[in-house]
Amino acid sequence: MLIDLLFSWFGLIIVALIILPQAIKITREYERGVIFRLGRFAGIRGPGLFLIIPIVDKMVKIDLRIVTMDVPAQEVITKDNIPITVDAVVYFKVSDSQKAVIEVENYMMATSKISQTSLREVVGASNFDELLAEREKINQKLYEIIDRATDPWGIKVTGVTVKDVQIPEEMRRAIAKQAEAERMKRAKIILAEGEYLAAQKLKEAGEILRADPIILRYLETLTEAAKEKNTTILFPVEMLGMLKKLQSGE
């Protein structure tokens, strides 16, 4: 009798040692356990230590931290018919553990696919200049589209960034030539403006000289005297004042 009792207790202990590890579950601060009881959703547990019913309950562990996902490079033709290759980075996290498990089979893969599709859609509807000059605007469009598409899955997008835009080599050379031509155009405009201002000053100086024959005669005499070597030229105080007025354009 005593032996039978010992065997019974021993059997219970063995069963407990087998079942107990399956019943005890621990999730970290950034994790949640989605519980299904006989196939039906039974709640969300965690973080910390909790118990489930072995065999009856099944748990799916969900990570709540922000995920950094690289969107593979996509070959796209822009709105102005320029072929480019573009990639991006999507930042997102699980905001609803229940939806992330029940509403979509694999939320990581689904988010990746919708990000690729959205990237092709937004870039294809944009001009090449917009991709280069209005990157923040493109990022915002992608964020809104992806966040709206993944919201029913319990996914919250926190940011989208277009990383790199690559164009064919021949197109790159054409853009470089265009930029060089634009720089030369600006340089010629600046030179023309300088020549125009110089001509204006010369015109004003000529008008002043014509208006004052004394200065004109003095300058002619000065020019002739400067041809002689070892010549010392003395300027009257009044003449210096006139020359200053001539220089200032008064």
C-alpha cells in the first residue's frame, strides 16, 4: 500500500515537472504574449511571469520594439520618363499585438511588400527634380500611404526615408553638362552686368569732363607731361577736389 502511494506521488511529480515548464511563461518588457485557448483569442499577457494551461493554451510572442526595414532597390520610371533605381528605409512597430497576429499572416513580410509597392507608386508619380529637391515631401507621401495600409494590421509606421536615387551613367553625364552650362550662363550674366556698370561710369565721367573744360585741358596737359622722364607733377588743391568729385561721380 505504501509502495503504491509512493509510486502515485512519484508519478504526479514527474507529470508536474513535465507540465510546469510548459505552463510557466515569461515575456520581457518589450514583448507581449498573445494567448489562444482551443484556437480562440483569449487575451494578451505580459510583460513578466504568467501561467497558461498546457495543451489547451497556445502563445504567440510579439516584439513591440521599432523595426528598421530596408526596402530593396526598385527600378522605376519617373513622371518625366527618367529611369532610376531607388531604395528606402521604413521604421515601424507593432501597436496592436492582437491585430498583428490575427489580421495578417506575416506582418513583417506584408509591411515589406506594401513598402515596395508604395515606393514605386510615389516615385513613378513624381518628377526627377522633385526626388532631388523635395526629398522630405516624398518621404511624407510614403509615410502616409504605408501607415494607412498597415494600420488594419496593428502596425504603426514611425518614419520613411528615401536613401539613394541612382540614374544611368549617360543620364548622369547629361545632367553634369547641363549644370556646367548653367554655371557658364550665370558667369556670363555677371560679367555682362559688370561691363554694363563700367560703361555707365565711363559715360558719367565723360559727361563730367565735357561739362568742365578746365579739367579736360588739365588732363590733356598731364598726359603730355607724363611722357617726359623725370617729371614731377604738382596738383593744385582745387584740382584734387575736382578729381575726387569725378571719382565719386558727383
